[in-house]
Amino acid sequence: MSVNVPLGPLLEPAFHLGDVPTTWAELLGFATGAVNVWLVVRQNILNWPIGIANVILLGLVFLDGGLYADSGLQIVYVALQLYGWWVWLYGGDGRDRLPVRRTRRGEWAALVAAGAAGTAFLTWALSVWTDSTVPFWDALTTAVSLTAVYGQSRKLLESWWLWITADLVYIPLYFYKDLKLTSALYVIFLTLCVFGLLAWRRDLRGQGLSPAAVPA
């Protein structure tokens, strides 16, 4: 089954990279995505509204490029972005701002189980119901990204490792799908994720906690 949806001027070419057109949605997704991750690194609350704009734009790009799981993922992202926005403001002790912390063993088990189940289900669904040429990789990145954005909403330090893992797959995947600018954006994301991991580790040390310590 193919998906053909009229998506308007946002999918008109803004410029070309060689023979490959780059749409306005992809260009704006590049800009808002880079700003969004930079704000997450700095634990700035404005990352959430900018992130909502980013996922809507990238949803259009992925739908147009046949990455159906990634496109559908953006709808879930909007809900998680709203959840994360609220939790960062009121999820700490006494409903104050949320601090960075380590991922507990039980949380790791739940995230790994959810990621594996999500990958298996989406691979099957994409293979059966769509004309996706990359069902497993589309499903894998979708599942890992969902676990990462949940971890980010809870300010779990290890959410950066999940993002790094996803980005290492996204970069060649988007290049293969002729989303060259988006592939380049994820190289920037990967770099920012490393900075984010280091910055959040420093923040954790500033709380007087060892980054190696795992809460009970």
C-alpha cells in the first residue's frame, strides 16, 4: 500500500543538493531540530514547544519519503513533548523543577522490553501494510526514539545513550532515502547528544551524586 497525501507548499523544493530536492519542511525541520537539541542540552524549557514544531515538520518529511513508522511516530512525539514539558516544570519533589538522575534497573528493563516489542510489531506492520523499503530499520529507530524521548522527559541521564544509538542508524538511513539535509542534521544531533551526555553528567555531579551510582 502506498500513501499519497497532498501536503502543500511545505513539500515544495526550497533548493537542490545536486539532483536531490530539499523541501521547505526538511529545511525548517533542520533549523528547529538543531535549536531543539541545543536547548535540551542546556535543560532549557523552551526545547519542548520548539520540539513540537520540529516533529510536525519532520512528520511531513518522513511521510513524503515513505518512512511511515517515523511519520506516525511524530504524533506520539507531540503527546510526549507535552508530557515532558509538564514534567520538567512540575515533576520534581514538591512539584518543583525536575533534576537529572540515573535510570533505575527496573526502568531499564521496561525500556528494553518496550523497545524490542515495538520494533518487532512495527517491522511486521510495515512489511504487511505499507510499501516501505526499510521496514526493520524504520521500526528500530522508531522504537529506540520513543524510549529516548520518554527518558528525556524524565531527565534520565542514559536517554542520551539511546539518542546516540538511534542517530547512528538514522544518519545512513536518511541518506539512503535521499533525505540528505536530514541526514546531515542527524550528524549535528549526534554531536549535540555527546555534549548533552557530558553536560548532564556534570549536572549530576553538581548535585553531589556520582554518575556511576544507581538509585535504589
